[in-house]
Amino acid sequence: MSTSVELHVTRGARFEFWARRKPAESEAEYADEEVFALRTGERIVYRIAALPPYFQFYTYTHHADGPLTLEWDENVIEITLFYRYDPADVAEEGVTFLELKGDRLVARPKEAWPAWYQSDPDRPQLRFSPFQAWMNDPNGLCFIDGRYHLFYQFHPTEAEWGPMHWGHAVSDDLYRWTHLPVFLHPEQNLWSLGATGGAFSGSAFIGPDGRLSFYYTERLPAYDLFKDYKEVQKHVLPSADLLRPEVNSLVLVDGPPGSAHDFRDPKVWYDSNSGAFRMVLGAAIDGDPAVLLYGSKDGADWKFLAVLYRAPEHFRRHGARCVECPDFFELDGRFVLVMGFVGFTEPETGRHNLLYAQLGSFEDDRFTPLTPALQELDFGTDFYAMQSFRAKERQIAFAWLFNWEFRKPAGSPYSGELSLPRVLGLDGELRLTMLPEEGYRTLRSRVLTQASPGHFVCEPGQPLEVSLVGALDGIRIVGRGGEGESFTIAHRAERLQVSVAEDTGEIEYHSTPLTLENLRLFFDRGVLEIFANDGAVCGTRRTYKITTLTALELIPSAATRIDACEAWSYHSVWRD
Ligand code: FRU
């Protein structure tokens, strides 16, 4: 039994989708021509002859004029992600998401995205999240021809991690995003192999000739999540419209002695001192998390140069398996190394998923830290896989708001979100600072009203910001929703602490000691990002329990003195 709809498409329109035979129907008989077909009049221009029980990627480009008829058998085909676009205007219009719903085809062009995003009470409104399915790390961040490009780790067929692709979106301002077609696919169909792996994290590289390319890791078909896999590095030259890889070459296969299966997440730059290319990679050396340094004269032939950083034994002892997503860049005359140690649990607090930074100098391919101590980048731990890039003379970073501790309630059409864009800097004590890129101000809608001093009335579902300056030691800030406390931030025992409704107390989320001079917080349907002391201390938490605030309360201690206070309600970045 097939259903058909008429589509109005232009010449050159392209369809992409991921489909399989519905599990319950795997053994059922069906007529091939009815599973999925596209016709112009009587002529079949595209047909799936046999649908496998595992997901597969399908694509069709319409090179004819005239209307197109889509036919499908809803009892047999399961399509997860499905979209169409016109390459000529996709950079502005984005893709149109499609959904086969019974005997209807629901189209969601860009105009329909605000309703889609706002209808989910747990979906952040100031931040990027995928239209549907799973995302993790930001990848390939760059600023090209006046626009920001975001690529991201993406699993198109469900809201869980799986065979990795690169999703793609573009923005004029780092806040409002337009969804573009998937950019990178795994080398081969991993669903058919029952394997994981695929196009893992990587970054953009703008060469001395101004040409954009990407370096990334391919994890080859893997049958174990934690060992015995192979990771190789690849180089991609994108098509002129940046919609697809034009050339994709394997550039690095084997790690140095002492390294093992973890060998990933390249970040490449051009080192003008040596007149050559440099790459950092996350790995482990004899079991210690490490950052490897590679060099190349042409960007294609890479040689191992040195271990740029090796983590002290403490990290391995407490579970760290390797470095992930190393970032290495120059900032105000210093070099900054940022990295995550996957598997590490801090014994004192129970926190995991921490990111660290270290400042130093980089000469003759040696990184010399200013001090051996690592700076904890975000005490809330829902800020991982940070990647930064240079644009308009600023170093801008995004990270993935997730720490594997809690997740969106089952049934959510998507998982994973990005932080606010953060501008990186160094303070007087040579700490890396992170502050939200100032475009957020244009999204403010109105000042929050106060029921009584320090008691703000929130607009349910709208993002909010509260900013305080003063002698803030001892302050407590409580966000409340209908069902109770969503979060509490407290300055106690010299540290900033944060808890959310899910917490049992087993893990302690607190900062290093500080005298609290200013604090800016953003709450957005369950995402809490805190920037204290001009961004020297940041804390990010994602709660899925109480995501709608009705009230926010400032509770000063006897020692607290608030000199200035601003509180704003925000528009959604996904509004029309
Ligand atoms: C970090 C990470 C990277 C890897 C990617 C795979 O979250 O594990 O090391 O490239 O995610 O999705």
C-alpha cells in the first residue's frame, strides 16, 4: 500500500535521507516499486529496489523540469533524517526538513524552525542544537567570506551517539544558525557492519595561501568502544560552496612508539617561524594522556616531532585514557593548550569530563608551560570538547554542553547542544578567561521585573541573564520553577558551587577558591552558564529536570554588597 504526494521542485534540487526497512517488517513481503519512488509523470526517476534492515544513506538530484511525485510505503520504510535543498540558495534558505507522517509529507522550511525549536520546553533558545538526532563536539569552526561555519559531530539516525558524520550550519553572528546539508559521512556504511566509528572530530585550517581545508580523524569500523580500534587522520578540500568534500585524502596512519589506539582530533596551524605546518593530536603515551606534535612541509606528508604534553601519573591513576580534542593557539603573545582527559574522575569531587588549559611558550617545537599547574576551564563540567578559532581578531570558542551524567528525557527528537560563543582572553594573573561574545546583547527583550528587591519574575521558557557586580562573597542565587528549585549557585567556603535538581550530592561541582567580584549567568531551558570574575572562573551545567523558571532569587549574606545588578529576558535565536 503506497502513498503519493506531488512535490514542487526546481531543477537541481537535491534530496538526502537515511532509511531502512522497518524492523517489524523485516521478514514481510513487499512490492519493490512501492517502497520509495520518485516519478516525473509515469517515468520513475529514482527507486529503492530493496531496502535493507540497517540504515543507509540515499540521495537524489533532480535534473529534470516539471513536478515530481513521491511514493512510499509507510508500512515498510523507516526514514529518520530527510531533507531537501537547492544548492543555489541553501546558504541563505537552509535545508527543508521533511517527515513522512502516515499519508502526509510534512515539510519544515526555515520559516517553520522557530515553532519546532520553541515547542520543546527543554530545548535551549539561545544556543545551537541539531534539528533532530544526536550531536557532540563542535568541529571545523571557521569564518569564511563573512560568515561563521559550524560543523559538528552528528549521528543522523537517532538521538544517541553512533556512526559519526559532520553536520553543518552557518551564521552571520554566532547566534542565529541556518542548517545546511550533512558535510562528511563515514568511509563506508557502518550500520551495515554493526560497527561504530566514522568521521570523528577535526578542525578547519586556513593555509598561508588563504585556502580553507579540514583535518579530521576517521575511526575505522570499530567493534569495541574502548579499545582495539584504529584511528587515522584525513585531509579534506571542500567544494567551492563548502557543501561537500571535493578531495578527501588519508594523510597519517600510525602514531609514534608508545601510542596505541587513541590517536585523534587534529588541530593544524601554519607555523611562520619554521615555515611549515604543525598539528596537535590527542593520544596516550604508555598509558598517560598526551598531546602529540606533528610537522609537515606540504600539509600532506606528516612526521612525528615530539610529545607536546604528557599528563602527570595522577590522571591515569584516576581513569584517564587519553587526551581528546586538544586545542593549541596563540593568544596575546602566549601559547594556550586546552584538552580533555577522557575517563578521568577527580577523586576529591567525583567530577568527570573536566577540561584543562595550560599557558606557555612555543619555540623550536617545544611547549614550555609557565607553571606546571593546569587551569580548570569550567567547574560545572557540562562544557567539553571545546574548539576555538580566529575571527575578526578574536579567539572564539564553542563547546558541547554534555557530560554523560544526565540526558534529555527519552523520546526527545534530538540530543546535544552548544555553549554560547565564548571570546577567549588572558587576565592579569595569566589565566585563560572566557566571556560570551557580545552579540548576546542584541537578543535581550526586556528587563526582568522584581516582585520585591532581588526577587525576579521570569518569563517562562524565555532565556534570561542576571549580571552582578560588587563584593559578592557569600551570595546565593536560586532559580525556581513550578516543581521546585531548578538550580542553586552559592559562594561558600571561598568557592563558587552549583547544584541542579538532579544532583544527589555524590558529585561536588565547585570552583577553585575566589573572591567573587562579578558574576554573569545565563539560564536557558535547562542550560546554566556562569561567568565569574570577568570570565576567569566559568561553570556550565545542563539540567533536564526543571527547565522552566518562574522566579530567580538573589540571597545576599551579611558580607555581600551588590553594587550593580542587571537582569534581562531574552528572545529566542530561533524566532522569525
Ligand atoms: C570527544 C570525542 C572525540 C572524538 C569524537 C567522536 O567528545 O570522543 O575525541 O573525535 O568525540 O564523536
